[in-house]
Amino acid sequence: MIPELGHYALVLALFVALVQSVPPLVGAATRNAAWMNVAVPAAIAQMLLVLLAYAALTWAHVVSDFSVLNVVQNSHSAKPMLYKVSGVWGNHEGSMMLWIVMLTIFGAAVALFGRNLPPTLKARVLAVQGLIGVGFLLFILITSNPFIRVVPAPIDGNDLNPLLQDPGLAFHPPFLYAGYVGFSMAFSFAVAALIEGRVDPAWARWVRPWTLAAWSTLTMGIAMGSWWAYYELGWGGWWYWDPVENASFMPWLAGTALLHSAIVVEKRDALKSWTILLAIVTFSLSLMGTFLVRSGILTSVHAFAVDPKRGIFILVLLAIATGGSLLLYSLRAPTLKAGGLFAPISREGALVLNNLLLSTATATVFIGTLYPLFLDIMKLGKVSVGAPFFNATFLPVAIPMVVAMVVGPFLSWKRADLGAALTRLWVAGVAVVIAVAVTAYVKAGGGPLLALVGIGLAAWAFVGSLVEFADRIALFRTSFRNSWNRAVHLPRSAWGMTIAHACLGLSILGMTGTSAWQTESISAMKPGDRASVAGYEFQFDGVGLVDGPNFKAERGVFTVTKDGQRVATLEPERRSYSTTRMTTTESAIHTTVFSDLYVALGDPTQNGTAWIVRIYHHPLVPWIWIGGVGMMLGGLVSLTDRRFRIGAPERRRMAGKTGGKSAPLPAE
Amino acid sequence: MKRLLLAALLALSTLAPALAVQPDEVLPDPALETRARAISQELRCLVCQNQSIDDSNAPLARDLRLLVRDRLKAGDSDDKVMEYVTDRYGDYVLLRPPFKATTLVLWVGPFAVLLLGAAGTFLFLRGRRGVAAGADTAPLSADERRRLDALLRKDD
């Protein structure tokens, strides 16, 4: 009964989504307030209905209702409760349900909190959101219905892929999807603005918080995924340039560009047409990521050709959304009036450079990911594009981008003095020289040249961002008390920028460290054997058997010492899941801030007396994720900027009296 | 994060932890082993999805790893080893595709995008300046000229 209720709610949501889109569009065109206002209750109703459907599916998973096909295929009665709940989105149908849940929550948020939006803009934004909802609800109901029953119901289910039964991966999809779907807001605002034929700084100020929220959650989602791969796949890799990763990386790169170009629209009323285009491209890339992953085309072009129903459906959705919005763009963009003027060397100019490089980076990943598929489909031959290609093409764009990232905030709007900006950055320059020299000395030659570049870049980004902040609060140029006051009154968006930029430097440090100086020992070890890695002694004490709720595990015990001092006890596991007959490795990691000691237990050897043990020393690797989380926090801090609070664009003048503008400093 | 979205979204059952290089494969000479690892990362495991032979635990990947190490032990240079492998398995085995007609888009594409973007930006900035200059130097109307003359005369 409850799954049927969920199914019914989903169908109802489809019709509500139609009501949310068509009448408001007509109403906005004919200035009919009643028709426009329908969008608000419709958006809320659609969210409630979709939540109801999602709750029904969750209920079926939680009580292990094996008469529902989706539960049979992805659950097991002995599965821990956490994974029963996360298993709802750990499969195709459920993940699409999560997608639409996010979409309707964002839509309802605009309906509830967008009180100060101009009525026609609000109606059109909600209508476009409604149309996206229609597309995805149709997709779920026609090709991916999670409420299908099986008769007779089997006794138990097939269990969830054990690799997904992990806390890191359990919460990865919601963050990732919140990011993907969050960009739909930027898209809806862009399309609505094109229909309106007007883009102004207020528009940018409405769009930026949504973009920031989406960008922050996507950053977190990608970081979590990378962390999971690091500890779960058994050897400590953290990024593989796999097409599936690239599918999430492309919207991130484009979204980062959007975040920055929207600043120019907001502050200077320029780059409007470009920002609209970026909003369309960013969401299209999110849709394309969904297509790539959902259609199965990555597994093999052949598999896609055999069962193309889902893939074709998303492809058509993609074509309508992208094609339609680009057509609208080509018709309307020329009518958008160009705004503020600026010289090439200026804050605007720096943000244009940022956009140029980020767009090139996005295009590089796009070509590298899709071109092999294209060749294969066109039967022009097969070509492999892997990490070596991306490292060779992406880094030449990324390195100048980070170099420029530090200089940009020092440039003033309209026209700036590059020489003066660089002079103010002398401390960062000194930091780069010291960091590179120390690295070269400590590592006796420093390893690959690229590693030295990486270290220098990390120092430049981190120290340079802090120097900019110090400069802004006039640290050491005025009394400490005065600087403190300035820091407190600095806009939150300025804080956010400093945090995010500096944390990118930390991530670069981690990436460089582990790529250049990882050491390892792969050997067959008997209990009592010792191995030595990076000055640490690992003693293998033996293997015990452990029973988990739905798996059995061999748990190895390793005592780690350095110079005779005990450092840690590491207990890596090899788990066998009986239902799926799969084995997973649970590596054991001892982390200090400067490095990770990483042990993974492999297969027993032929005669059963020894195990294959992989021990790694990953220098600096934790900083990749510390930096990632920091970037997300930077985004969130920026989001709390008072100018973005609900209705801020309208109320700004009133609020100005209460001291919001007390510090006469350049914002951003 | 390689398998991550695949895992999260497709729940593929073919995923397995990447426990690739086995202890018996590791060469005693660390310098040679480092070279073997670097070469392995450039070679595709032909039966896997986007995995290098260094990451894959497929038997075919192991065979290739052993082959690479055999060639290195025989004294081949890195380039010689790559040549040896591509002669047998074709260019498809290379994760960094060679520059040829079908990969032109791949190698030139990113730089073409950068150049086009830079050209577009240049034209945009120049065009904007043109607009600005045009706006600034719009000829004065007869009426404005008369008023300006009047003002200037008053100054004298």
C-alpha cells in the first residue's frame, strides 16, 4: 500500500509541475497576477509530493519490503540501518528520486524565500524549475519507476554493492546532487532573465547565493568521493581522471567560472551576456554528467546500444534544455545592454582571465572525456585517454590560473596598476622562494621538477591569499585594534574568498606531496614479519576473524614503531560479503598532519601462511581534503554575507543605516 | 574516486579494490622498479574500464606488467619498452594517445579553445573601448556648441 501511495504522489507531482510551469509563463507574459502566483503553491506542493514519494520508497527499504523490485535488487534484511537508508539513493531509480527531491527543495526555497523578487521574474524562474521537474518526473515514471512490485516476493534481497556500504560513500551522492541540481537555479534564473530581456546587478545578486550553495556542496561531494577512493580502493590514489569523475568535475569548473563572472555582473554590470551563457553551460554539463553516468554509455558503447531507453530519454532532455536555452540566448542576448567599462588590467580583467582559463580547462576535460566516445560511436577507431593525457593538457592551464588567482584580488576595479599589485605581493614571492629552496634541500634535489612547481604554487596561493587579507585589514600599517575592527567589519564574501583561495593552496600542497614523494612496500608477510617504510617499522602481529552484520572479515594487526617508540596499531580488514560474494578492503590509516601511514591487507598467499600486505607512506595527503573542506567552508562563509540574505537587494538601503557599510573598503 | 560515481550511481558489481602489483612482480633493483611503475601508469589495461595496468588486478594487466619488467631487465630503454608494447597491442594501449589524424582534435582542441577564447576576449575588450571612445567623442550639437562657447567666453 505505501509504495503505491508513493507512486501516486509521484504521478501527482508531475501534474503539479505542469501547473507550476505553464500558467505562470502565460501569466508573466500577459501580466496576470493570479496566474503568476500559482507558481508559489505549486512549487511547495510539488516538493511535498516528491518528499512523500521519497519517504514511501525509504520506508520500503527500511522495513525490507521485498515485494518491491527496487528493494530486492539493492537491499538485504541483514544490512545495517544506515545503509538501508543510504541504499535508497545507492541505485539508479533511487538516485533519480534524490535528484528530483533536491530540485523541488530548491524550487520551494525560491517560492518561500524569494518574496522580494520581481513578480514576473519569480514566476518565470519557478516555471522553468517546474519544466525541469516535468522532464525528470517523466523520466522516472516512464523508464525508472522505483515502485514496481514483484510477485511472488522473494525471501530476501540481493544486497547493496558492498563498496557502497561505507559511510564516506553513503553521503557522497546527496552532496553531489545538491551541487548538480543547485546549478539548475542559476539556469532557471538565466532563462527567466532571457525571457524578461533584462539582466541587472540585482539579478546577479539573486543568482550568486544559489550558485555559491551549489558550488559549495559540489566541492564537498567531490572531496568526499575522492577521500572514499583513497581509503577504500586499497592503494591511496585520490584522483584518476575517470570519465565518471570528470562528469562531476566539468560542472565544478564551469560553476567556478560562473561564480566569478557573476561578481562582475553584480559589481560592475558587465559580462552579463557571458554570465547567462555560463549559467546555461554549467547546468547543461550537470545534465550531461547525469547522462554519461546514467545511460551506461561509459561502461561500453555497445551496452548503451542494446538498452538505450534511459540514455536516449536523458539525451532528449539534454537537447531540449540546452538547445532551447541556447536558442533563446541567441535571440535575446544581443538585446542585453553592455554595462560598465574597464581596462584590460583591472579586477574585471582578472576575472575575465579567470573565466578564459576555467573555460579552457572545462573544454579540455570535455574533449578528453567525450572525444573517445565520439570516435567509438562514429566507428573511427578506438583511442585511450587517461591520466597522462589530462596531466599533460590540464596542468598548463591550471598553473597560470592559480598564479593569476592570487594577483586578481589586488587589482582595483575599472583600471589597476599591475606593478603595484605585484609589489604588495612581495611577501608571497619570498614565501615561494623559501618553500622551493627548503623542499629542494630536504628532498635532496626535490624529485620531479613538477613537484617543485607544485610546492611553489601552493605557497604562492596560500601566502598570497593571506597577504591580500592582511593588506585589506591594513595589518601592521595601523594599530592592531584598528586592523581587528576592519577584519570584523569586512564583508563575509571577502572572508569567504580568502578562505577558499588559501585552501586551494593547501589542496595543491597535498596533491603535490603524495604524487611526488609517496613510498611503498608491497610484500608477502607472515605473522611476526617486519617491513620498513619511510623510517617507520611495521610489525605484522597476525590475522583474526571478525563477524560483521552482513559480512565476515579477516582483520590484520600491525604495530607501527619509529626509532623504537610505538606510533600506532593499525587494523586493516578484508571483508567478504556473502550475498554479493564480493570482497572489499578496509585499509587502516594512521594520520599525522604531515603524512598518512596506510596499510591494506591483500589476499593470502597460495599456501595460506602469509598475506600480501601493501604499506604506503603518503606525505601531505590529508591536506587535499582539509583544503577541500576549507574551500566548501569558504563558499558557505561567503553565503552568509549580509548582501545575500533574503531580500537583501531590496532592503540594502535601509540596512545601510545600521552600519553595514561602515568600512569604506572595496568589497570582494 | 575513480569508481566512485560508477559505484554510487550504477552500483556496478564489477568493481574491485585495486590491488594490482603483486610482491613477486616487484623488481629487486629499486631504480628499475620505479621506471617499471612509471611505464605501467602510461599503459592501459585492455580489458578494463579506464584503468592503467598499474591499477588493475586483471590477469591481462599482470601479464603486461611482467612483460614491461622483462623488457626493462633485458636492458631496454623506456621508449624501447613502450615501442615493444605498442607494436604488439596497438596505440589503444597508450593512455596518452599519440599525435595522429584521429587524435588531432584531442591534442589541438584545448589550445584551439584557449586561442579562440583569447581572441574573443581581445576583440570584446577592443570593441568595448571603441564603444566608449565613440560615446565620448560624439559630436556636439549646434545648440551644445553655442552653450559651450557662451560658457568659455564667460570664463575669459
